[in-house]
Amino acid sequence: MAATDIARQVGEGCRTVPLAGHVGFDSLPDQLVNKSVSQGFCFNILCVGETGLGKSTLMDTLFNTKFEGEPATHTQPGVQLRSNTYDLQESNVGLKLTIVSTVGFGDQINKEDSYKPIVEFIDAQFEAYLQEELKIRRVLHTYHDSRIHACLYFIAPTGHSLKSLDLVTMKKLDSKVNIIPIIAKSDAISKSELTKFKIKITSELVSNGVQIYQFPTDDESVAEINGTMNAHLPFAVVGSTEELKIGNKMMKARQYPWGTVQVENEAHCDFVKLREMLIRVNMEDLREQTHTRHYELYRRCKLEEMGFKDTDPDSKPFSLQETYEAKRNEFLGELQKKEEEMRQMFVQRVKEKEAELKEAEKELHEKFDCLKKLHQDEKKKLEDKKKSLDDEMNAFKQRKTAAELLQSQGSQAGGSQTLKRDKEKKN
């Protein structure tokens, strides 16, 4: 009998029985709480928005601290993601907070691919977690989960409508991360403009099919507050780390010539609503949604690409071993096919190379024969010329000898005649 059939029978045959006395498993929630507190928690926030919208200031205000970081400039050649991790402690609860900011987002003339580095970064975190899950020896209890749990999307307070860059980016991210849109520096526009701007943003998000994170209403303890806060999205926020004395209290605020904007005054902005929803009420739901929805979608698509399925064509459960063997055989078959193709290609290239070498050798032989013939012809010409020169030299020598002989004979005859004339004169 298969294990799934046994499990199904156990589930169907489960019945409720009363206890005769106290056993003690009612302390399981306390055990879980104690274990979770001792291990600590992690939470990762991605801040997406143009440079200068106050992303760093809002993070400092949210967590009531000063995070270290260099201010970004508008001269970045492309979008870069900068990640910083901090260990925070509140009471006896530890939180490993990771803040990822998009440096240079929206600063380029061509913004067509501005969303790609963000999508690649989110997928890289999913892939790292998946690789850890697929290891034989897993250490998930100590693994630093870097998956993005919440994306705070900062919208410029234009008061008109969303930019095409914002719509495209949120559309690409809504299936990968929990998007919470917020209107940054909302004190830059009036209340009436802000109300119209919120309605316009919500309308554009719906008409373009962008799925933003909705605070859950299935839990009765938070259903009422979450339902109310869903109607306030996107939150209009103001951030400030400066404290001013207002009345008898020191409060975070921004001082202007025309008055003071109190960060934690709900009549001035939605900062308190954002903090309540993000940190105090729905932080665990954001973590859960990241794991059960976005990561599971990535994991399913990735495993389907690798050839793993839940059921075969006959709707029977797939065995991991059978799937592995099938993929292994398929891989070996492809490997052998590629090996055979490479071998044939190698043989073909060797034959082509041999033909080229034979043709080159033939050309060399023909060239050699041609040069040899030319050499022989030149040699014959030189020999004939040498022979003619030798004949000319011999003829010249003969003519020279004959001339010398005639000259000597003429000189002797001239000498005898002179002697004869001399004798005649004496007589």
C-alpha cells in the first residue's frame, strides 16, 4: 500500500476522543514562542523609488534609528541594488533587518530596462533559498533568508498620475513580492490634491492589472483594522529624524516657514498607519505570503523547467526517484547524441582538413615541378651561353695568335732590309 493511501486512510479515520486529565500539550504555543524568540526573526524590505524621494529617511523614521548609508547621486549609469543588514533588539526580541535600496532608479534617459536589475535580484534570492532547500544536508534553521518580504514602492508626489516607469515596474514585481505603494514626501501637495491623487493611483493600478499587497482580513483579530487600512492605500507618508518640541513633548516633525508637519500625527500624514500595518500587525503575514505565494510560484516554475511534476499523464503521483531516473536517462541520451554529433563533426572536419592538405600538397608539387622546369631551362640557357662564349674566346685567341705571328714576321723582315741598306751605303 502506498504511503499516500495510508495517510489518506489515517485522515479519514481520525476521531475526537476526550482526555481524562491534563496532559500538557497545551503548552505547545508557549514552546513555539520561546523557540522563535531565542532564534530571532528576519525581515527584508526592498525600497523602490527615484533618487531623492526620502527612502533612507523613512527607514530611519520607521525603526527609530539611524542606519548607516551613503547618499545616492543622480549620475549612476544604471540601476544598482544596495543591500545592508542590521541586527536590531527590542525588549527580548531580536530582528535581523535587511534594507535593499535601488540606487539610480529613474535617473537614466532610457528607463526601459530599469526594472530588470530589481527582478533579477529578487529571483536571485529565491534561487539561493531553493538551492539551499535542494541540498542533501540542509541548514535552513541557521540559513539567512534574504528573500524580500515587503516592497515599499515610493511614488513621487506629482498630484497628477503614475509615471509609466512606476506602472511597468510594479507590474513586473507584483507576482514576485508584496508591493505596498506609498506617496513619498506627501507634504508637498495639499490635502484635496492628495485625496484625488490617491483615487487616481488606485484607479490606474486596477486598470493596469497591478496586484498590490492587501492586508489580510481572514483573521478576526485584525480583520477590522486591516479592512480599514486597505481603504487608505496608498499611504501618504512623511519621514523625519529631527525632533522638535511641540507643546510639552519632543516629537519627530519637519519645520517649514508656514508651519510644522508632525510625522506621527495621523491628521498630517499616514506614517503611523504604515508603521502599524508593516511592523506591528502584518509583519508575519508578509513573511508568510512571501514563502507560501511568491516563493512557491518561483519554486514550482523552476522545478517544472527541470522536469519535475506532481502527477503523470494518468493522474498518478510522480515518484522523485522515477523522475530523477527519467531525467538522468534523458540527459545521458542527449549527452550521447551530442557526443556522436561531435564525433561526426570531428571526423568531417578531419576529412575536410585532409582534403585541404592534399590539395595544398598537390599545388606545392605542381609549383615545385614548375620551378624545377624553369630552373632546368635557365640552366640550359646558361650552358648554351657559356659554350658560345667559350667558342668566341677560342676564336679570339686564334686570331690573336695569328696577329702576333704576322707582327713578329713583319718586324723581322723590316730589320733585314735595314741592314741591307746600311751595307750598301758603306760600300
